[in-house]
Amino acid sequence: MRILALETSAKAVSAAVTEDGRLLASAYQATGLTHSRTLMPMVEAMLANAELSLSECDAVAVARGPGSFTGIRIGVAAAKGLAFGADKPVVGVSTLEAMAWNVAFADGRVVCAMDARRGQIYNAVFQARGGTLSRLCPDRAISLEELAAELAGNQEPSLLVGDGAELSLHYLTAHGISCRLAPPHLVMQCAASVGAAAERAALAGGLQTAQELVPVYLRLSQAERERNERMKKEQMK
């Protein structure tokens, strides 16, 4: 199965084409430019340079969240637009599961972490064994204190991935939790791993129409939280 994959969940943006577990083409950028400016030119240039076309792909995949609210919206909107225009199905995958595929070859516990601000991380934990992953908990927004309490007592060192991995490393090691960072080129989320996760999801019946694809945020945006606070104050008057 050939998949065009997109990853826009954090500061970096990437695109890739995968086929039956192989990476055919990829593009990555982490220069601070906005995803709305870089994503589509990146996809077009990557396909052109590899002499591939969207019509030759079987599906469009995207990291649908959790992650940056703006980044996720851009990625999901782009995936929906590309899929709708080319009459292709889509696969929305967990950002956290996708990043775990970066290190699926390394047997052991994989702790995925993204900085969710406000004292929390977006987190999921997986067990890697023989190049496959088993999910140990759902995607969630939790505090580092909660994660440390959950991992306490486990003798097996945890491998940390994601843009919140270094933040988690400092906290966990300070609290006696055995853990280490993935190698630098495997720490951050990337479209190639979105493609890997999407391929497995598609084979398990996870294909959707463009209309069915929706982002997953796990919690309300700052604007929504502020609106709810204003509404509560108005109701109390």
C-alpha cells in the first residue's frame, strides 16, 4: 500500500511517501516557518523530485493529534483537501502512536511525550517487541508527576520520544525513574512514522473518507477555555 503521509503536530513539518513498510520519499523542515506556508510546497516538491503523483498513492495519512492546535488543524485540512481532490481515502493516526514507530525496533517500553504546556504533557506508553508495538494506555494529557508515579517501580528503562522527551527526561531522572532519550534523529515526530502507523491502521480497517476525518485535541484550546471562563463569570453575576 502506497501512502502519502503528513506530520504537522509540532514545530517541525514533514511529508513522506511510504509503501509496504518502505520509505520512498520524504521531506522535513524545522526552521520556524509556518506550516500553512511550507506544507503544500513541500509535498509538491517531494512528489515532483521523486517522480511520484498523488494519483499513484492509495491513501493520504495525517497525524490528527494530539499536538499544536494550529498545526493539527493545518495538517488535517491539507489531508482532507488532498484526499477529496484526488478521490482517495484518508487515515488519521495518533501523533503519539506514530512517534512510537520511530523506535519500534528497540525492544522495551516507549514513552511518548509532547509538551502540552500548563504543567502537562500529551502522553501514551507502548511496549516495543520484535518490531511491533503494543499500546499500554490511551492517549492522554497528564502531569509529569502522574507519569512518574505510574512508571515508578518498573525496572525496565523507558525510551523517550517526542518534542516533550527532554522535558520528561529531566523530571523523571530527578525522581529516580530509569529512562533515556531516543537517538537525536529518532526523537521527533516525522511523516515517515505516520506512514508506518497508517499502513497498519489501514490494514485493520482504518480507512475513512475525507469528510469523516476529524482532529483529536484531547483538551480545549486556550480560546475555548477563556470563553468558558467568561461564560461562567457572566452566569454568576
